[in-house]
Amino acid sequence: MEVILQNLTKRYPNRNKKIHEDIIAVNDFTFEIPDGKLIGLLGPSGCGKSTTLNLISGLQKPTSGKIFFGKDDVTGLPPESRGIGLVFQNYALYPHLTVKQNILFPLENLKGKDKLSKAEMQKKAAKAAKLVQIQELMDRKPGELSGGQQQRVAIARALVKMPKVLLLDEPLSNLDARLRLQTREEIRRIQRETGITTIFVTHDQEEAMSISDMIVVMNAGVVMQTGNPQEVYDNPANLFVARFLGTPPVNVFHGTVKNQSLYIGEEAVMKLMPDSVSKPVQNSPEASGGVSVHKASRISDGTEVYVAVRPEGFIPDENGPLTCRLSGVEVMGRDISVVSANSASLAPKIRSIISTEHKVNPADPFVRFSLRPGKVFLFDKETQERIRFQALEL
């Protein structure tokens, strides 16, 4: 089922009597969710992602805008009439009912032409339990289950009616790290097997990027960028997206463009191609994650910029142009994490991830780096929008 959001906005009255402006939880959200895809709504706490999910489900009514399931306008329909399955963060299982009874509950409340016989309900419940692999737990009660098992029951209960749209609100946040990894893989498997359009809300960018067909990055109720997870990571539209995606996070420096070179502090770290720095164009989803940059940014001599470098964008090089004060070297098996500092960095520490093929002496006071151009992003200091460039070898 395709889900279309048109100019969706949700406002709340401000409880502070001295401030007369409403609080905008979701601001003019327009997006088309393709049929059969898993979409991750991603952003920090308070960004509006759960409110968006509640608007789609019908638990809240939008202040303005419309919601379509396919060609049907469902904006005014109650949740029970939308054909959704909803999994809450706290699972919301009935503690006095068995697993089977919890799964059966939505079917027992069907009325009219949708009402099922007991045999049909038992068959659907068994199918849902098999899908999430909890067949052997049907006679237990929620209190006798682990967190991961409870999560599977909640998903089975949401799937038993074969909804048009499955909505998952922070479904893994109550699980430990190992169980989160296992359960997110299960969610992806279940979604692929059923083909149900699924919207997954999380603040964990690793979760969203690992299982989503597309991600929607939100901040303060506004869509920052949409697109394929890897494409958004590789081509952030603005500084917020660049900083929010990635573990360890992107390293940000104060930079300047002088004499066709990019400077971090007093060091020229990259040569820019003449006339390569141009204003961003109205980009396509394939080009940069589906966001049109709102302000045309262009570099001229003396322009101050933010320089963002992904941790994997640093190459140890004894003749490299960027000098950092070495703080420590952490061996992580497959990779090495180099912790350093630079006076032009916005953060006290710079974290670089390098291959074990490179050797960094922890006793050295300084470490020098070359930078991978594809892992370096420039942003306008005023708007924080992306500035595109091409680099030459120094």
C-alpha cells in the first residue's frame, strides 16, 4: 500500500502563556512512501518522527494536510478503519492473556463482514506466530517471556490482520544491544516475507540505515533529507544530516577557501579545481538523497566554511597536509581508532578510523593525515547547506 503525506502539519498550543506562538511538531511534511517498502523515520528526540507516525495511524489528527493510503483519503478516518498494524515501544501486551490470546485479540474484535470463525482465527494466529517464530510460546503469558519474545508477540498481533501498513514506534529501544541486532534483522525478514509497507521510527541511525529501503531524516518537525541510506550518508544535504549520520560521528572543522585551496586552520589540506565550486542544483533522489538545497552557495576567495570529514576519510601520511596532536590509538581488531586534536576542530577530539595496514606510533606527539576527497564535505557557515566541489591532488 502506497502512503502519501501531503503538506502534513501538526501544531500544539504553547503552554507558556508568555509565548503566543504554537509549537510545531510536524511542519509541512510531504512525502510518498512506495508500496511494499520499509521506511525509517529518523531523528533526535523531539524531532517529530513519533508524531508523524501517530498522524499516519490516526491516533492524532493533523492541523492541516492530508494522508492517503493508495488513492483513499484516510485523513479523517479513525485508526480502526485505516487497516494499520501498530507496534508500540512498550509492546502494550495484555498481561493476563496468553500469547495466543494476545495475538487473537484483534481478530476477536472484527465485526460485520470481516468477522471470522474460530477456526479461521486460530489459523491466522498460528500463521502469525510461525512468521515471528514463537509457535512454542503460545500458552505462556507476557510476564514469562523475555523482552525479545514480547516484541515478537507484539509484531505477531499487529500482523495477524495482514494490515495495509505496519507502523513500528521505537520497537527496539527496550532491548539490549545483542537482542536489538537480532530483532532488527527479524523485522527486515518479516517485512520482506509479507511485503507490507512498513514505517519504522527510531532515533538510532544504525538501526534505520541497516534495515530501511529509504530513510527520512527529521529535525524540529522538518524533513532534512530523504533517500537511500547509503546515498544520504555519502551525500548529506546539510550539516545536520552529516553530523547525525555516522558512528563515530563526522569531524567538523572551521575552514577557509583561499587561492583555490581549502584550509583547515593555517594548513592547506586540499586543492580545489578552478571553477569547480558551484551552486547546488535542484537535485534528484539519485543525486543526493531527494532533497532540494534551498540556498545557492558559492565559494569565493576568503570564504569561511565548515569542513566535515568522515572518520574513514583520514589517511595517515607522514607528509600529509593536516597535522593533529595525537591523544591515543585504540586497536579494535579490524580497524584502528586514532584520537587526536586540532585547534580548528569544533569538538575537543577528532576520531579517525584507519586500516590496520597503517601504523601510528602512540608515542608520537603528532600525527599527519591526507584526506579522501569523497569523505570531505563543505557547508555554508550561515545556512549550513552543502557546497559541492571537486578536488585536485596537492
